[in-house]
Amino acid sequence: MTEMKSVTDAPAVKAPVLPDAQTVTDVKHWTDSLFSFKVSRPASLRFRSGEFVMIGLLGDNGKPLLRAYSIASPSWDEELEFYSIKVQNGPLTSKLQHIKPGDQIILRPKPVGTLVHDALLPGKRLWFFATGTGFAPFASLLREPQTYEDYDEVVITHTCREVAELEYGRQLIESIKQDEMLAELIGEGFADKIRYYPTTTREESPKMGRITDLLTDGTVFKDLGIDPINPETDRGMVCGSLAFNKDITEILEGFGLEEGANSDPKQFVVEKAFVG
Ligand SMILES: Cc1cc2nc3c(=O)[nH]c(=O)nc-3n(C[C@H](O)[C@H](O)[C@H](O)COP(=O)(O)OP(=O)(O)OC[C@H]3O[C@@H](n4cnc5c(N)ncnc54)[C@H](O)[C@@H]3O)c2cc1C
Ligand SMILES: NC(=O)c1ccc[n+]([C@@H]2O[C@H](COP(=O)([O-])OP(=O)(O)OC[C@H]3O[C@@H](n4cnc5c(N)ncnc54)[C@H](OP(=O)(O)O)[C@@H]3O)[C@@H](O)[C@H]2O)c1
């Protein structure tokens, strides 16, 4: 005779306590001011690698306190990953930095953004220019098969103040080498297909300086042994502070590239990594 299971043996199903609740499955602290975390993915959520969503917690007034966050995981992943700053007096991140696996966050399932393949005209070499947490959308796009199907080469530049702030990106690039599906797509010659160019501005490291200066004086092209940016072949995606985005925009325009959008694909696209 089949044994009857008592109700108390059933697996505990946590009732959502927040609107649009998702459960935190993993948290990793990288520095005093940076952490990454994973949450469950709503079954109905479809997004394009590189897009952002609104996430948050309930504020002290009982209302959702939401902020824009790039999804750092690729569109095919079962979970959603985020890479976050910790602003010590920031309304959201002063609290969000304390989340643990099993906790819940709010995730509004309406992805949007300009850092998507659809917003660029076809090209041969794709540049990702990031500062700080601006690496997040590229963590998604670097794990997106379309990136390697559409382009012969990808160059990812990441500029931070200190060496430890580069570690999330460095490990992400390493993890791509270990990923069977991506390794097959990238094929032989990983170093020629994905060129990783990390730089620091305040702490000593093998390559120092703002990427803007290193582009302007040609150091990047010399270091990587590649041709300068050319509007016929090169495409770009930019994610950093307002000042960074403005400076890179001028440089890319100087190389003859034009800024595009979802509705008007051109040679490069830009998105803010934060406001203010
Ligand atoms: C399109 C978009 C995508 C974003 N994606 C991300 C992301 O993937 N990861 C992420 O950490 N943040 C991201 N942000 C910033 C995010 O929305 C919040 O500003 C951040 O989480 C801090 O929230 P807060 O309430 O603690 O402080 P806020 O009141 O929002 O910010 C306080 C101050 O902290 C500084 N600041 C805020 N965010 C950052 C940051 N990311 N890096 C450096 N300084 C910052 C700014 O000076 C800002 O004025 C994004 C912003 C936009 C507009
Ligand atoms: N006190 C601290 O130690 C500390 C640490 C982290 C963050 N914060 C605060 O957090 C906020 C954001 O800091 P963040 O470091 O994440 O972002 P950030 O200030 O935008 O700097 C990130 C990196 O981008 C570079 N950069 C900034 N503007 C640029 C431009 N116009 N062109 C080219 N490169 C540019 C910076 O170089 P430069 O170093 O040359 O500016 C730095 O290497 C700031 O308001 C800051 O006050 C403070």
C-alpha cells in the first residue's frame, strides 16, 4: 500500500511577501563597494542581452523603492544576475547590500535599454567600453552567443579606480573560456577573438590610465596590435558615468562613428551606468 504523505512533509513553498517578488539565490561581495547577486527568473520574463530592469526592496514607507539595474546574465540563463555598487547612504543599496540567499527582492519584468545588438548596424569588430559597474550589461553580452555569431572580434575595455574593482570582470572573462557552448562558438584563438583591456586610474596595475586617453593617443591599438577604430568595420557600446559617456562619444565620433538607437541602428550606442 502506498504510504500517505502528511501535509507537513510537503516542501515548504515561500509565499511572495513583495509585489513581483523574486528569491535571492547567491550573493558575492567583491570589495567594500561592489557586490553581485543572483535571483530567480520569472517564467514569463524575456529580455535581450544588454537590457536593464527596475529592481528594489520595500522602502520604510511600505512602498517599492526601485532603481534601474542592467541584467548581467545572458538572455538564455535560468537565473538573473546583477552587479551592484554599495552607496553607503544610498536609499536602495544601503539596504540591498545586506541581502542573503532566501531573501526576496522586487523585480519589475519590463526590460528596456539601448545596449542591444539590434541597435547596431552589422560590423566586424565590436567594442565594449565600461567604467565601474558599467561592466554589468557587457557581462550579459559577453555570454550571448549572438555576439560571436555577428562579430569576428570583441574588445572589452574596463576602467576602474582600483585593481580589486576589476576582479568581477576578470573572472567573468575567465569563465567564458570554461563555458563549453561559448568556447565552441569562439573556437581556436580565444585571445584574438576576445581582447580584454582592463585599466586602473588610482592604483598601480599593469595598464594604467583612463581608456579615453589611451584611445586618443593610440596606446590601445598599439598594445593590442590592432588597427585603429574605423566606421566601416567597428561598432561600439558604452556604459559609464555621464562624463565618461560624453567623452567616449566625442572620441568615437572623432573616428567617424555615429550614435544609434533601437529605432535607428548606427555604429555605436550609449547607456548611463548611474545617474548623478
Ligand atoms: C540605465 C541604468 C542602469 C543601471 N544599472 C546599474 C547596475 O547594473 N549596477 C549598479 O550598481 N547600478 C546601476 N545603476 C544605478 C542604480 O540605478 C542606482 O543608482 C544604484 O543602485 C544606487 O542606488 P541608491 O538608491 O543606493 O542610490 P542613488 O540615490 O540611486 O545614488 C546615489 C549616488 O550614488 C552614485 N551611484 C549610484 N549608482 C552608482 C553606480 N552604479 N556606480 C557608481 N556610483 C553610483 C551616484 O553619484 C548617485 O548620485 C543603473 C542606472 C541606470 C540609469
Ligand atoms: N572614495 C572612494 O574611494 C570611492 C570609491 C568608489 C566610488 N566612490 C564614489 O562613487 C561614485 C562613482 O565612483 P566609481 O569609481 O564607480 O565611478 P567613476 O568616478 O565614474 O570612476 C570609474 C572609473 O572611470 C574613470 N573615469 C571617470 N570619468 C571618466 C571620464 N570622463 N573619462 C574617462 N574615464 C573616466 C575613473 O577615472 P579617474 O580615477 O581618473 O576619475 C575611474 O577609473 C563617485 O561619486 C565616487 O565619489 C568613491
